[in-house]
Amino acid sequence: MARYVFITGGVVSSLGKGLAAAALGAVLQARGFRVRLRKLDPYINVDPGLMSPYQHGEVYVTDDGAETDLDLGHYERFTGVPTSRADNATTGRIYLDIITKERRGDYLGATVQVIPHVTDAIKEFILSDTGEADVVLIEIGGTVGDIEGLPFFEAIRQLGNELGPGRSCFIHLTLLPFISSAGELKTKPTQHSVKELRSIGIQPDILLCRSDRPIPADERRKIGLFCNVQPQRVIPALDAGNIYEVPAQYHAEGLDREVLSVLGLPDAAEPDLSRWHTIASTYGHPEGEVRIAVVGKYVEIQDAYKSLREALDHGGIANRVRVVPEWIPSEVFEAPDAVQRLEAVHGILVPGGFGERGAEGKVAAAGFARERKVPFFGICFGMQMAVIEVARHLAGLEGAGSTEFGPAVDPVVGLLTEWMGREGREKRKAGGDLGGTMRLGAYEAILKSGSRIAQIYARKRISERHRHRYEVNMAYRERLERAGLIFAGVSPDGLLPETVEIPDHPWFIGVQFHPELKSKPFDPHPLFAIFIEAAVAQSRLV
Ligand code: GLN
């Protein structure tokens, strides 16, 4: 019988609830429990697929093709448990299902209301498809007191009651700000936040208090007294040196012990956190440094490339070096000679992206990497731009372009309208709804034996996650291969290109999928590990 841990936030947003949930999941897992992590997002969008990366950060894609919140990326990276469509729901999703049922007449004429219909749907989401999990951790997005979050808080309140003692645990994450004029950490915002939570019927079992300095014992007692929480359950969450220290830090502060005591599991084995100690110390004490230019579009917003940023770090961990990304908006390379700026870097990465703005800058960056033999890694849009570059400059297709930007003389990248999906043939309407036209989720690829990429994966058949509408056009394959760009990975039916590479180059690889989504600190993705290895070799040359 699964137990449930609810994680809510108070005082301010951006306290890192996702990371807190993920790190707690990792510690429970290290104690031998099977965990599952889920996120409930109170906004009205049906999923984050159409939300701007500027507002919402990256869209994290699961194997089963759901476009989800980036916190699911933290969950996977910390626990290794693959997330799915069943692990992220928004207000929009819940209402869409309810309204669809209402239109079908499923409610038999009943008045459809927030309580019980919306709260029931939320509870059903929380309880369904939990598989083998011993502990399910559920993070509620937003902050207590937000109007749109109310049905979620009401649903978990009801659920706590229905599950009964020992089957649920409520953790509230708050902030203790330090006020320098008073020289004190202030507990009042936490008191108010808990008051708000209690006014809707939720008494937190545990308070996880973010703070930039140690919390004196007196203050912990005071918070416990005012918030009706046992003092040993007022847990400090101090700023960590790096995120990989968080699981061990939580354990040292007793978070997992208290969670398990609330859940009636006080005798669980001590956790084996050696994996986290090793990662945190390797990451914290690098033996060198490589600079990687990330030539993208949303470079000012680091959350827009969250998984990529972390996968680069994992590649660094694999090679015991610090990876310093230089985030460069691709448009700068549209000015003549601007690419010379790339002379100082040890690797060039062009990540995924959408739309014409800055595309020529990405083509130019790929061209620089190819000619100057700098390690190059093109991901999704980055691969498409690299193929266009090679088509124009090595294959003599001067008019090569992507139909994403309008008609092209040589549509080397074009819209694909039919392909073999997980459940048979799938079709995509050229003018369909924006939300429903992408190739999404895990697809397999077959790697050509002897190719660089097959060596990197040390396997012939791989599965990676996709999120794109356009494909490199196989009609140009022969000409591009003659020019030196090999289609080393293709879909099992041979119709879709999945990876390209230039054998006559130290490291030039493009992939149509997003390998960064599956990289983990304890299991760095081989493409990132070997790309950073190539950058280390490059750093010895420049
Ligand atoms: N815009 C491109 C496409 O839709 C690439 C998408 C991406 O990089 N995720 O095919």
C-alpha cells in the first residue's frame, strides 16, 4: 500500500520545491523504498507544451510523449525513475477531462462543481497508476494562498483524512529571510504561511525551512510552537554548495527520519548515500575546466535549457572537469566575422529551438565548428541547422533551408506528415492545432556499426526522446553523404534520420532527439560524457 508525501510551498516562489521533492525522493530510495514523484500545477494551460520558455522554462518530455513541467526533470535526474504522462497534471488538464465528460453526459444531469468533482478528479490523479511505489511524493506548484491552487490544497486535505494516520505526510517548504539591520533570521513569514495552510485545514507535519545561514535552536523551537509542529520536525534547508549535496544534507538534518516517523516506518534501513557523496565531491573539486559555447535563442533564461545545463555538468562529472557554458544568443553570429569569437571555446553546442530568428547564426556557428575542427554537438534544431550548413557549403545546395521558415529552394529540412509511431502509422496535419502536431516522446533509432555514434553508445539500437515537427529530408541523404555527412542513425523503418556525423572531423555529431532529457548525475549520458571528453582534448590544443 503506497504512502503519500505532499510538498507545498509558502512565503515566496522559487524556493526549489521540485529539487526538495527530488532530493527527498533520492534519500528515501537510498533507504530501499521504491519512490514515484508527481507534480500538480495550478495554472490553466492544459500542459506546458505551448508555454513560452521565457515564462516557464524548459518543456520536459517523457518517454510516453507528455510535455511536462521541468520539475519532472529533477525527479528523474535524482531518482532515475522514468516519469510519464501520469506524473504531471494542470488545472487545465483536470478541467478539460471534466468538461469532456460533462459534454458526453457522464454526470447524468448532476450539477458539476469544484467540490466534489474537481477535487475527486485531482485525488484520482494522485492515486492512480502508482505502480509498485512504496512512497509517492506529490509536489503542489505555486504558493499557499494562490487562488488557483485552492482546489489542489482542498483535494490533498481530503486525501490526508481519507488515507488515515501513517499514510500521508505534509511537508511545507518556507523561507526564513535574514534581515541585516536587525541581524536576525525572521520567522514571521513562515508563521503566516502555516496559518494560511491551517486555515484551509492542513496542518503540516514537517517544515522545511530555507535559509542562507544556520537556524538557532531557539528559533526552531519558536517556529514549532507557533506552527504547531514538533521542534525536531522544523528542518533547516541551508543553501548548499551544489545541488548534489542536498540529499546528504537533508539526511544529516533528519528530514527522511521524520518523514518515515510520520509515515509509521521508523525502522527503515539507514540510507546508502555514497553515490551522492562521490558526485558532490567530484563536482565540487574539478581537476580542470572546459568552455562550451551554447549557441541558442533563450540564453538569458537558464531554466529554458535546464536539462541541457545539467547534462553538461554530468559530462563534466564523467571527466572530472568543470564545464563553463558560454550562453551566446545565436543572432550575434549573423554579423560578418562574429564567429571568430568562438575561437576561445573548447566545444560548440547548438541546442533545440523553434523559429527563424537567429537560425542563420546557428548555421554560421556550425560552419565555424566544422571548418576549424572544434567539437560540435547539434541537438534537434541544432542538428537541422548543421545539416543546412553542410548542404550549402559542401554539397553545393546553395538554396538549402528549412520549410519551418517558409518555402525553400532546397528543403533539406521539411515537415514530415506521416511516420510510424509507437502505435502504428501516425499522421500530422500541416495546418493542425499547434499542440498536437509534434513527434513527441521515445522513438528508437538504429546506429550504423562502425560509426562514431555507435561507438559512443556501445549499442546498435537506442531509444531517445523527441520533440519536433520537422525532419531532415531523406531525399538529400545521398548527396549529403557524398559530401561527407553520414546519416549514422536512422529510425527502424529507415525513413527518418536520427543522427548525423562527419567522420573526417574530431567530433561533429547532430541528433534529432534530446539526449539531455535522460542524462543523470550518477549515469551521465554517453553523448555528453564523450562530447566533454572531446572538449578536454580540444582545450589542450588551444
Ligand atoms: N523547430 C524544429 C522542429 O520543430 C526543432 C525543434 C527542436 O529543436 N526541439 O523540428
